[in-house]
Amino acid sequence: MKRGTQFLLLLAVAAAFAGAVACGASSTSSAGAPKADDDQSPDDDSADDDQSPVPAKIESAGQWYIADEYGRALFLHGCNVTDDTGEWSWTPAWGAVSQADFESMAELGFNFVRLQRFWGSLEPTEGQYDEAYFDRAQELLDICQNLGIRVVLDNHQDTYSPATGGRGAPQWAVRMAPYHYTSLNLGFLGFLGNIEPAVLQSWQSFWDDADLQQRYIAMLQEYARRFGNHPAVIGYDLLNEPFQGWELLRVQEWEATVLTSTYQKWIDAIREVDQRNWIFYEGVSWIVNGSFLPSHVGPMKEDKAVYFPHMYDFLVSSNLPWNGDPAFIYTWEGRALDRAAVQQAPLMCGEFGMNPDIAGQNAYLWQSLQMFNRSLSGWAYWEWGYVSQHLAAEDQKPSYKTYIDELAQPYPRAIAGAPLAIRLARDPATLEIEFLPDPRVAAPTEIFISSKRWFPNGFVVTSTDPDGAWSYTYDQAHDVLSVTGDRHAAWTQITVAPK
């Protein structure tokens, strides 16, 4: 099919998608990264032996979870962080975040950061890395380590490159001929900028040209080489919101073939340098983020992979009131769980967001967070700048306080066994955690309480374990509850309720 015809079809599909969505909507956690995979599965024959090695990945009822260094199921709540005040330009201007920002994240209970890194800022000249850019990453990682925050290094882009109206790839990696970039000026539909012909051609060249792939792989390996042993690092996001280039009409086939095989090459290259950390991966953004179509990415030959899709309701992202219909949230949840199961991967949401100034959107946030609890998924909110602004003004507007309280919800950071359920209720605030204890795991279940926001008059902890078989301690400085129970119990439920 001719490229011009494809472009017209792209515009038609984009318009149809926008119309369809618009009509359809009526003690303290450890900072260390997980141990390397020791090939001991959770259902190994030695599972009843307290001395057997702890797993690197946990399976429970058809879902998988990252295991921390003690063998506990790890749950990550946090946000995306952009440290580039010149993020839409070729030259980064650092200082968008500081130590105080990360301290505020920790106070809200965030134990996870998806840290944006831009290829164009790192390698502005082909083959030459900016050492100061690496140094800044080291500085931010050190801050996170000291606060017990785990970090995914996110190879970020939006609309491919500054040369194509976005950010990400360096200018020397932009190959748009025979097209010339002209912004479509889509306003609030700016996320559709990828369909501009010069952007489509730039993406196509990125996937097709072996030398660009080689340079991208070298960059991935350099991050792994430099930061793979940093205690704060838990993994690498291979590429933010990949776009398929011209293959719109066969995007699912493209995901299953080109994207999956390319990811495999990138993973294999990282594994030459780093066997310890996790690989975070996404499908094609325009079908996954709005749950327009099921993703067909994967599976890859990689045991330590995390499916990391983004979630953006079209109306919510367009700053329109949410009407309370949770259909989009349920659709996204089902498709995300299905795709994670194909890879036997833990599920986390890499980006989601909303606006507390818009009617109904705090309710959307609550339903989204309830879904993440229901699906036993971690998450990273987009983006810290928004959270920080509303945090500073939460005493001035009730909707801001509600927004912050919901993000700073109580949750289990680490469960000493196989997770079964996380339930959080309001009025009265109640957190329930169900799991199957693992005899190999001696470390306690750790729970961020968010006591000032959720239990201002104190809390009561109960367990289904027999009296005398369980106990807890409370680290007030970090607002973390540590519950030690019967490691041989058939089933355990821990409940935190108001005093």
C-alpha cells in the first residue's frame, strides 16, 4: 500500500477511535534490588524446607510477582519522575527534582520511581556519551537508595524526538526522508502526533535500520554496565510507548513479530552485562493505553520480565468529567492480566493519571487504584510534578487532599508468601491482606500504614494466625508495620482497622 494512502487511513482510524471512545463513555523496607534468579521455583520440591533458597519470582493463582531479596512478594507504588526542565529541547536543564522531592515521595509511602532517561540527552553526538548525564543519574539513584526507593530506568520518548515535535532520540537518529516534519497542531489530541508522516518514517527507520538498532543496544548495555549493581535499581524499561511506524493496519501482528523479536535482541544484549535486574516492557502505546485493542507483544525468552502497560482513559486524559462508568477500567484490567499471563510476568502499570480539578476524576482515580489492588498490581503515577503541585496546595482545596490521600493509601510493600487478595475500604478505613505463607520466608510482611491520612486516631492489627503465633512491630518514623506470623499456616489474613 502506498504511504500516502496509509497516512489517510491512519487519520481515519485515529478519528474513529476518538469518536468511539467519546461516545462510549456515558520497621522499613529494604532498598536492595531482588537477588538474581537462582532457578528455584515457588513450587520446588523443597518448598517445605525452611532452609531452601527463596524464589526470585512468585506464582500465585495464575499470577506472578517480583520477589525481594528475602523471598517476599514485592508491591511497588510510586510515580514517574522527569528531571529535565528542558525536556522538549536538545539540551537538558537539570534540577526539576531534588532530595526534598524524593523525601516527600517516601512520606507518601512511595517505594518506587520510574526515572525518565532520554537517549538524545545521553548521546547527543553519535558514539559519545555525556558523562554528566550519567553522573546525574548516579546522584538521583543514590538519593533513592538512602530512602528505600526502588528505581526503574526508563528509556523515555514521546513522539520519537525533539526533531519530530517530542523528546527522546538524538537528532542524528532521526531519518524522516522523504518527508519533512510539520506539526499537525492537534491540541488536546497531541498524543496522536505519531501519525504525522515524518514521525511515522522516523519510527520506521528506527526499527528497520541496523545501525540505529546497534547504537540503541549499546546505550541499553551502557546503562546496565554502569548501574546494574546499584542497590536502588530494580530494572530497565526497554522503551517508553513504542510506536510501530507505518504498520498501523497490522499492528497486532507487528507486535507479535517485529516488536517481540526486537525486544528479545535488546534483552539478550542487557543479559550479557546484567543478569540481576528485571526487564520492564510495554506494547504499542496507541492500542494499549486506551485499551483500543488487545496487545500481542511477547512472549520473550526471559524469566525476569515485568509487563508494564500504561492506562489512559480518553475522556479523562482530555480533561473532561468522568461519568462513573468503569467499563474502560475493567477492559484494561482484563487485557493487561491476559498479556502478563502469556509471559508469566508480574503486572505493573507504568503510567496513569487524572486531574483532581475536573468533576468526577477523583472517583476515577479511586476506581483505578481499587482495580490495581484487585489485580494485585503495582503502579507508577504520571507524574511527580503534578503530585507535588497538588500536595503543596492540599490544604487549600478539598479535592486536592482527597487526591493525595488516595495516592498515599495503605498497602503491603512486601508479603511473606503467595498473595491472594488486597482489599482497601473507606469509611471506615480498612486494609485486608490475604496470602499463603511461605515457610522459606523468615522476613515479616511489611505494610505502609499512612497513619496520619487513613488512621489519624490510631489503628488495630489482627491476624487469622493463632494467638501467640504472630506479632507485629510499628516503625513510626517510616509509618511501616512489620507483621511476623506462622510460616506454616495454611492461609493468613492480616487486617488493619481504625482503633
